[in-house]
Amino acid sequence: MKLIRFGAPGEEAPGVVLEDGTRIDASEEFSDYDDSFLADGGLKKLREWSRTERDEAPVVPDTVRLGPPIARPSKIVCIGLNYSDHAAESDMEVPDEPVIFFKASSAVCGPNDDLVLPKESTKTDWEVELAVVIGQEASYVSEEEALDYVAGYTVHNDYSEREYQLERGGQWVKGKSCDTFAPLGPFLATPDEIDDVSALDMWLDVNGERKQDGSTEQLIFGIPTLVSYLSQFMTLLPGDVISTGTPAGVGLGEDPPQFLAPGDVVSLGIEGLGQAQQTVVSHPEA
Ligand code: ZN
């Protein structure tokens, strides 16, 4: 099942993408894809609803904006340096344990929304990532049971302002949390949609030029390990996002480094999870 949220920013309604690509409106029956939806068995109810009501539900026109496929999560936990080729291009060691950092959940936006450069930003960079969405409260779960806690998967562009991240002292969160730095979507795919989540091709283009071309096969720490590991340090809540890290090919790794400017177009996708596209714009007050 593929879940979408559609409509104006902050007013998104829930919907489903059918097998033939038709987008249907589920808002008569469901209020939103949020923590209570997931905790109350909403996925099961939605599956049943879409089986019986698909012909009656209103169709969502292709012109309607997509929002992030889940309501704003309680937290976004990101994994750093989880691909060895990206660690190498960043001049950093492959870590012994997962490197984790947070991204403010206010950074979440729709998959095709504009990327707004922060005021005075000169080093905004891209990172295609597989994002895992948690389906039920997870605390001290084992690797063996970890996938039972996963609601599904989506595409995330972990935008990163490298000066804020690396040259301003303190933690990476400064460079990861600006508004629009977490486009999610186009849809949330439940695990049954994906044959093998540990072998998904992923790519990212800037202005049509291929920058990142990787696969989740290259993950150093896989999804069961990450869910279990994080749950030793914090309770993961339904709707929380784990962004699993990026492969090589970010702007920071180019010689000389290359960063985004107004007018640039960033396209990205992951096998089975669709694609997204963001146009880079200046901050309105810049
Ligand atoms: Zn990242």
C-alpha cells in the first residue's frame, strides 16, 4: 500500500495510490496519517477501506500538491556516515557504532516543494536517503523483532548546510534543520510493497546531471540494526523517521566542492519508492 497526503501545506488530507497509479482521497474515513493513526491499527483499517471503497472514493487530480506522506513526526533521527564511500569523500572514518544526530521536525515538507536556501547560505548540499517510518512504540527491541516496528519506507533528501554543520561549532543539527530541509515522499510504501529493502537502487540528479548513484546494499548498519540500536537510547514513537544515511556523490565531496544556487533543480528517487523533485529558491528575506 502507498500512502500519500495531499493539499495545501499544513492542511493535507490522507489518500492512497492504487496499483494503477490513481490517487484516491481517504479523508472521509481517516483524519490524518499521524501517531494515533499508526498506533490504533490504522494501516490495517486503511488497507481494508481501500479494498472495499476504492471505486467510491473521490480521485485526487494529478495537479494537487503532495505533502509529506506522514504528519509531522515527533522526531527525525538521522544516521551519519552509514555508507563507506560517503565517509571516505567526507574525510571521516567509518564508525564502529552508528553515528546519530537529530533533524528538527519543522524541516519536513512535501516531496516537490521548493528548497528554500537559508539566509546567507553558501554551502547547501543534497543527500538522497532511504527513510524508515516507525509504526509502533519501540523501546529496547531486538534486531530480530525490529522490522515488526516499521510502518514503511519513503524517500528523504537530507539537505545539509555544510558551513552550519561543520564550521560553526557544536553539533550537526545546525546544518540539518532549516525549513524545507526534509522533503519526504512522494509516498509512504508499506513493507509488502518492497521485495528487499536492503537492495534498493537510489539516485540523485542536480540539473539533470547524475550526482549520486548508490544502493541500500552498501549500508554499513542495516535497518534492523538501526531500529534496535536507536531503541536502546530512546523510545521511538509511531510516525518517527529514521533517515538511514547517504551514499557518495554529495556536493561537499566534489573537487572543488559544489553547492546549490537559486534555480537549481534537484531530482531524486529510490527503487520502488518513487521520485521527488525540488527547485532551489532564495530565502524570501535574503
Ligand atoms: Zn544524511
